[in-house]
Amino acid sequence: MSLHIQDLQATLEDGTEILKGVTLEIPKGEVHAIMGPNGSGKSTLSKVIAGHEGYVVTGGSVTIDGEDIEEMSIDERSRAGIFLAFQYPAEVPGVSNANFIRAALQARLPKGEEIDAVAYYKNLYAKMDLLEMDRKFTARAVNEGFSGGEKKRNEILQMMMLEPQYCILDETDSGLDIDALKIVAKGVNAMRSPDRGMLLITHYQRLLDYIKPDHVHVMAEGRIVRSGGPELAHELEKHGYDFLKEAAMA
Amino acid sequence: MSYEPATAVLDEETHEAINIDRSKGDFTFPERNKFDAGRGLTEKTIDYISDVKDDPQWVREFRHKALKVFRDKPTPTNWATEDLNSINFDEIRYYLSDGEKPKRSWDDVPPDVLETFERLGIPQQERAFLAGVEAQFDSEAAYSNVKEELTKQGVIFVTSAEGLKEHEEIFRPWFGKVIPTGDNKYAALNSAVFSGGSFIYIPKGVKLKQPLQAYFRINSESFGQFERTLIIADEGSEVMYMEGCTAPKFETATLHSAVVELVALKGAKIQYVTVQNWSSNVFNLVTKRGLAMEDAEVRWIDCNIGSRLTMKYPGVIMKGERARGEVISIALANTGQHQDTGAKMIHAANNTTSNVVSKSISVGEGRATYRGQVHIPKHLKGCKNNTECDALLINSHSRTDTYPAITVRGNQHATQHEASVSQVSEEMLFYMQQRGLNEGQAMSLAVNGFINDLVREFPMEYSVELKRLIDLEMEGSVG
């Protein structure tokens, strides 16, 4: 049972190559981290897995628990268990957070079945308490006028509510102060489970102090160039991304 | 982050999905008209209508005069759409009725007419939350009733024909005064051939807790519906009036041209709520205006979803000090539709306040136009106007235009005007879809979000229905 990315290649619509054959397997129960410099293709990888239509998959495959998702639409992939916590979450003016999350949950139910409102709010409030979010938050429009920290917390809240099987967190630590980072990490750690795989995409090692990965991969120029244990993150922190060039030369 | 138009991700299915569910109103029963004025409009048509309706002489004369005005006035294509030229006045049927008087009980309404209104949910709504209902079928009301306790308080809620005959002393002084016959070509047309619509009088100090409702139904092809409504709220009274309308989708175009006059006397409050869901071949050319005296308030809450072309600019003349006027308007224009709507705010006394909030959504090749007029003359002081108009374009073929005209003379006034045009961006759609909503659901949520603050202004029962309509339209046939 895993999220399996095999030799994945993708270009922009104009043909510019971004992913040049990425192979990565994230079994349930494991937390993987991808690190890499800006422009290495990390964020593109997350969007391609989610099914973003601005990219063209030119080779390779993505499978969830053995099922190829190439033909699946963005929302089908979501309902199949893929969740992407966005680096820059979009604003949805006029739609309250409570209604938005409820609509997302509702979309997972069979036709004719309705969400139980009482149970829903009980669950929502419990998760919000864990993330130290004010109750007023439920009535605010999705991400509208949110601070960077509020947006990231909102992403984690949605993730906790939707209970996905595979979570991809794209630069979740960017724009967070240390207190906000700790709260976000608390939410993510609460989601760690033998039934769930996670992929953390980050530029800095800092996030990995709070969410300990089982495996660390380094991405550069559209490929995974190194894989290792948590110590790889520390190595990167110490030497910077320059050593990648040496690795690439070698 | 880029906010590209969402065109690329919208497929045909979604375009279709964004169509409002008009199927609810898309049915018809065979005509069984006892009275039919035939096609075309001449002096004879006017006399036929006056004869059938047994009009008093002054009304007959009023109609004939109006016909002349209608003929003399040019079609206003110098500022409005050329599509107005598509209306063939010689092909329209100006009066159709079964000759029955409006019934006070649904039990007495003919079965086909009863079934029509039951399918539209009118008797059910009446039982649930309405103080009175008038249900018009083609030219005449089939049903008209108001709760007994209101009648005892002196509330009058009858058809315009009953109003002008049985309550002439209240009706006649105000009739045609807020909107004179010559106001525009289509108001003149209505004045010539009007039939149906409501006459309402709320006595001094009476505050209606529940709304009154009128429902306008077109059943016959090539028919023109010309209802005429006059509402008078006496000093310190309050009333909310709601109207809904549907028609089946015929092969040929249908015309609906109403005139609605509101009079709010000192300290009175009138709210007029419209949910317009005509089928997409109806020309809907409506003139609506209210007169607000001292400390009075007139609010138009207007939602236009249907019709081929709607031209409607509800207005308020603030004639007494501290009078308030408001227009809250939602328009949804789909492919083949042009919603040309707006507001007219005429400040005619000191310290008067007006507010206009308009939101339009253009879908596919739909076109939404906002025309606003705010007039504050030089000799007044302390007048305020706030105008906001926001347009949402669903894709790149959609079109929106804004023509605000704010005339403020003198320097002791405060006006502000804000306008925005936005699009449902690809990034927003991607975000919502990544959470598991399909394209239709995501679009529906975005649209609902855009108009959410205005939908709340509608009475609860209507806002629920509005949301449901929009959800259905967006989600219905996707996936």
C-alpha cells in the first residue's frame, strides 16, 4: 500500500521540461521529505500528482495502492485519498470555512446522504482546538484576509477533517514564525498513522526538527539526486545545496 | 500567483451545468381561453380589453392615450440593445383569459391552473409563511386571497382591476403618478393594455409580519403579459411584497412588460422582492419605481436569473426629508441572455440616503449590463449615496458593462461609487477541486460565495430557494 511515483516526466504546456524522471515510493505509515533548491521541481511534483492541468505528463506513472491515477480528474484524485496542502492557498471569497470543509466532506458521501451537522461541528471544533484556532474562524471566508500563518493552519485543519490517505505538504513551513510552526507540526504529527503516507516538501531543514521524517530525498533539476535517512537533512543544512553540484558531476 | 481566466478548465458539460434549472417551470396546459384579443395592437384591441374588463370610462381613455404615446415613442436602441427590434408587436396576443373571476379558495380554481401553481409550490408556501397570495395565469389572476385578520385591519390586497373599481378613491390619485405613461415606450405599452397585477393598501400603522406574494405565470405562446401593480403604504405602515414568475419555453418569443408603482407615505416601509426566472425567450421590459415620503423607506431586492433580455432599473424618488431608497440586485446572464439592470436614485429632499448594491454573473456568452443613475440637485443638502457594482465573469466569452451616471450638484453631499470585475481563477478552481469538489460544485460554490452577502437580504424561504437554484444549475448535469 503506497503512493508510487515511477519515472515521472512532465512539461509545461509550452514544452519546457520540469520533471525529468522522478521515482519515489511512499508506503503507508511513512513520512518522506523532499528537499531541494528553488526551481528544482518540488512544487511541480506535488501539483502533477494532484492532477493540475497546467502540466503535461510525458512519461512515467503515479499509482495509489496499485491503481494508476493518470485518467483521474483533480477531484477524483482528492476523493481517492490525495491531499495537497498548498504553499499559497487560494482565497474563496464569500464562502465560509465551515461551509467549504463541509462541502468537501459532502462530496465524499454517496448521493442522497447528508452530513450530520451536529457531529460535523463537534469534530471541526475539536480539530480547531488542537490547532489553537479561534471559533470565529468558521464564519470567515476561506483564506480571505488570512495571515500567512492562518492560511497554513487552515490547510492542516482541512487535512485533518478530510482524513486523506496520502498527504503532500508543499512548503508548509514557509512564512511561519516558530510558534505557528510548532502548532502546525502538532497537527501534522497527530495525523501520522500506519494508514497514512506523508510527503513533506521543504526548502529548509527547520520543519524536519518538528516533524521527523523516515526518509529524506534531495531533488535537483527535475530528478531525485540523493536519498537517505534523516541525517541527510542535517548534511544539507550544513553544506547547503552546493554539494549537489558535486553529486551531479560525480 | 497568476489569476488566469478559468476558460481552459471549463468544458461543455460545465457550461451546461451552469444553466439554471428552468425545468421546474417548463410545462404548459392546453389553452381554453374564453376571451382572446387576437394578435396585434390597435384601438380595437384596447376596446376589446376595456369591454371584457368592464373598465370605467377614465381607464378606457387612459389606455387609448397610452397607445398613442407608445406609438410615438421610438424604440430606444440609441442607448439600449438592438435586440429590442426583434419584438414583433403585431404577432403578440395582448389579452387572454378564461373569463373567471379570481377565486378566494384554491378549491375553486380550475384543476389545470391549480396543478400549475401546485407544481410551482405556491399554495404550499402560502400555508407556510405568507400573509396573502395572488396568482396570475396569463392576463388575469386565478386566485387572490389575504388572511382574514389582515382584512379586518383594513389591508387591501386585490387585483388591479378590483382596485380601480372598488377602491377608486385610494387607487386613482396615485395610479400613473409615480411612473407616468410617457416615462418610456414599454411603460406606455403597459398603460395601454395592462391587466392583472396587484393593488395593495396598508392602513396607517399596520405592520405586516408576513410577506404578501404575487406569482406571475405565462401559459400561452406568443402571449404578452402586462400586469400593473400599485402598492400604497400609509403612514408608519410596513409591508414586504414578493413576486415570482415562470413561463414554459416556447418556440416564439414572449413579452412581459410590467409597471410597478410603490408609494411609501410618511414613515412607511416597503420592501419589494423579485425572483425573476422567466424562460430564456421572454423579453422582460419592466418599469419599477417607488416614492418615499418623509422618513419613509423603499427597498427593491431584485434577482434576475431568467429571460432573454431583461431591462429593469428599479428606482426610488426620495421626496420627503430623511427618506431612504435602496436597490439590492443580483443578475445572472447565461449564453443567449442579456441582463440589463440597474437602479435610479432620485434625491428630491434634504438628508435623503440611497444605497445601490449590484452583483452580476456572466456565464458562457451571457452579458450583464449595469446602468445606474443617481441624481442629487444643487439646492439640497445632506444627501448620501453609496453605489457598489461587482461583476463576476465565468469565462472569456462572458461580457459585462457598467454605465454609472452620478449627477451631484452642490457640495453638501456624500457619494461613493465602487465597481469591480472579477473572474473565477484557475487557481481557485484547482484549490476547490483538490478538496474533492467537481468542477460544477466548485463553480457553484464560487458563485454562491460571490453573491452570498446579497442572498442574505432575501427572505429566508427565498434565499434557500435561490441557493438551491444556483446549486442545481451548477451541479445538475456534471459528473
